[in-house]
Amino acid sequence: MKHFEDVWVEAERISSELYNEEDDANNSAYVIEENARQLQYQVEEAPNVEIMTELVGELLFRLTRVCKEFNINSWTALEKATNDAKIDLYDED
């Protein structure tokens, strides 16, 4: 089984090859937004784990494209978001 980081790096490479410069981060951002809406519908109205898994997979795949395009370190971004959430969580006390 591959480690998550290896899958992420492979997805960055494939998404960069699959989506050319004309199909840039703006299109990926649109797809991310649309999939997020569909995922929200699944969560609220018609939970289907198989469909939700596909949507989350596509979201993550498109995020690899955005991260690669703009040289965003996904680990650093996730760590920051997690730390910010911890602050919010502990500030509620």
C-alpha cells in the first residue's frame, strides 16, 4: 500500500500532465466548488458513501493541481489549518 504522500505526489504529477495551462487553477477551483456543493448535498440529503468517496477523491485530486500550480506546500497548509482549529477549539473554553 502506498503512503498518502506518495499518492499525493503522483496525483500532482498526473494532474499537471492532464490539465494543461488553458485548463488552469481557475477551472480546478470551479470543479472543487461544484464537488463541495455535491458533497454537501450528499451529507445533508442523501448520504451515499460510494458517491461521497468519489467526490472527496476528485476534490483531493483537483487540490493537487492547485497546490502544484502555485507551489503550495499541502502539508504546511494542513498543519496551519489544524493549528488554527486547535486555537479556535481551545478559545471556546
